Amino acid sequence: MKTSNRLKSYKVTLEFYVDALNKKQVEANLETIYPAMREADFNDLSSCIEKEEYE
């Protein structure tokens, strides 16, 4: 029974670390992708605003 409990605690610990690593990976991806997306969205928005002002 002790071995089973120990394995369960290892499993929970590993899941915690995997979740943390996945979260860090997502954050890293957002840091590289999001600024480019935000800049593209801003450019699209500003060009739409300019078109509306001149039409």
C-alpha cells in the first residue's frame, strides 16, 4: 500500500511539473506571436479608420 501511495504522489508531482512546463511554453509562444499579431491588428484597424475618414 505504501508503494501505491508513493507512486500516486510522484504522479501528482510529475503532472504539476508538466503543467508548469506547458504553461511556460504557452507564455513563450504568446510573447513571440502576440506582439506581431497586435501590430498587424493595429495596422488593419488604423487603415480601416483612415478609409472611413476619407470616404
